[in-house]
Amino acid sequence: MNRAQNAPQAAKSIPNLGLKQRNTFGFDANAELAYEITASEQIPGVISDIAAQKLAWRVLGGGSNVILPAKLPGATLLMNIAGQEIIASDASATLLAVGGGVNWHELVAWTLENDLPGLENLALIPGTVGAAPIQNIGAYGVEIGDYIDRIEAFDTKDHAFVTLAKEACHFAYRDSYFKQNPQRFIVTKVVFRIPKSWNARIHYADLAKQFAKNSNPSAEEIFLAVCKIRTYKLPDPKVIGNAGSFFQNPIVPNEQYETLLQSHADLVSYPDEPGKRKLAAGWLIDQCGFKGQRMGLVGVYENQALVLVNHGGGSAQDILGLAKCIQDKVRAEFGVSLQIEPNIF
Ligand code: EPU
């Protein structure tokens, strides 16, 4: 077989691509030039093209954590690299390599079907495997960073493929080395390390309630419980446009937390690193009376105040206008700044 037969085809380029179906807010957005990336080998050529034409560019995964403007000038890379395979297994762990374009929830379901429990608390989070480590997705006491062995990416600064070991990824709450270096890395493959020993993590209030009468649930039972809770609290983007939590839970110094507690005895918070406390942004927003409110075509979800929604026909401008109202009121009421979680393109 000659080399040409092995080489993947060049990335398909599509001018003027509508992205309404590729962002979970359901905003009308148009990419001037989209490149469909189905193999990592296509990336260097695409990045060279972009550089030669001096185009603006960005990467789009599942579109579940982005706020898209009506027009995206330059190039938009659509990450569709497929495939998942077990690449090693020993007494302590299984190594699983997964293409960046694989759907996250489908991967979680696949791991359970293949007797690789561990990721069940992260069920039903929308988006792709390649996007998940960038904001270190987390839910119900588990973060994806806990399960990552290494990440393969294209480094657009050095124009070379790189492999970053877990430690080099600097995972923290909704943060990573990739997020700290925007526009630099394009994640192509994630290698997971799934330990052979497993224990149920049901300490989060919502899950503890579900398992009040069953202290020893299986991974499948936890998976189903997480799906049930998320289905109630988070609207299905196919029905109501949203990007999950719209703000990060703010982390404040202990002194500020103690002061707030004096005036708001029922303040909801979680322990964080020493000297700091993480506040429930949903509670702060709820206290300001925003839950279930509408502002034109957008609003705050009725079952979870941390989720902003597009009721249909809304735009990035509308959602950012609502976000500003919420940030201003929460700052005035509690002296706390809320950071927007999705990427604003
Ligand atoms: N709360 C209210 N009113 C609300 C919402 C929340 O009072 O409208 C209070 C409740 O007391 C609730 C607490 O805030 O118990 C925390 O709410 P919840 O359990 O829904 O979690 P969260 O802190 O709002 C975070 C993540 C979610 C993740 C859940 C469960 C962030 C920004 N969000 O939300 O992640 O699913 O914990 O672990 O950290 C996402 O990032 O898109 C996301 C959904």
C-alpha cells in the first residue's frame, strides 16, 4: 500500500455554514468558512491555510458551552474526530483513548456497557470529549481531570502535535492549561485512566437524597439517578436553548463568606481550598428573584437559576444583556462578581 492511500483526505471546507443546530443555545449564527476535521492529520494543513490567509479562527466542539454571534468571520474548525479504543489494561487501571469529536454522554454510557465504571457522575453533560477537559467538566463531586491520563493536541504556537500528561494540564475547578492558553491547542484525543477499583460517590446532596434508602448503589444506578436529576434541573437543549450553568460558582475568601453568613444565614456554599469558600451561584441568583423570569426572548430557567435560556429567536446580545442585569444585581446585593462560564466567540 502506498502512502497516498493511507493519508486522510484533506479537511472538507464549507463556506457560509449555518450553526443554529451546532450550538445548544440555538442562536442563529453563520460561519464564513467552516472546516470539518475528521482526522488529526488534517489540522496542520488547515492551520497553515488560515495563517497564509491571515484569517481569524476558532474551534467548535459540540457547541454546548459557547455564545455565538450572528456572524463568525474567518475559519471555524468543526471537530469530528471519532473513535474509542482500550489501549492498555493492567491490574490497577484501563487506558481508554477517545477521539475529540466523540459525544461525551455516549462515551459515559459506553464505558458502563463495557464494565469500566467511574464516569457515571458525569452523565448527560452535553458536548464532545475534546471540549470536556478545556473547562474540566464536573458534576456531583467528580471532575473529568480525575480520570485523564494524557491529552493529545495540536499546538498552533509551535505548529506541532504535543502530548500533555495530566499534571501538565493544570486541572482546577472549571479550569485547565488549555483554557489558560486560549487559541493555542486543538485537542485531538483524550486518553482516560479508569481505575479498576471503584466506589460510589453519592455525597452530593441531590444524589444522597436519591439513595437515602440504598447506600450501596451500582454505577448504573448512579448513572440513571444523575440523568434523572439533570433532566429535571437542566432543560433539554433540543427543546429550550441553553448552555448548562451560565456562571461559575464564585470562590470568595473565608472572611467575606463569614460576613455574608451573618446577613444571610441560609447561604449555600461548599468547602474549597484552605481560606476560601465556593458559593452556589444558583442560590445567589435565585435570592435576587430572577428564577423563571423572562427578558424578551431569553430568560432564567424555572428549575435552576444558574441556567439562562433562549426561549426562541434570542441572540448573543440578548443573553449577555440578561447576564449583565444578573451580575449587577448579585454584586449590589452580595458584593460578589459572577464570571460567565461559556466561551463568548
Ligand atoms: N440553588 C438555589 N436555587 C437555584 C439553584 C440552586 O437555591 O435556582 C441552591 C440549592 O441549594 C442547591 C445549590 O444551590 O442545592 C446548588 O445547586 P446545584 O446542586 O444545582 O448545583 P450548582 O452548584 O448550581 C454545579 C455545577 C453543575 C453541576 C452541579 C452538580 C457549576 C457552575 N455548576 O451547579 O454543572 O451539574 O453543580 O454537581 O459548577 C455545568 O457546568 O453546566 C453544570 C450543569
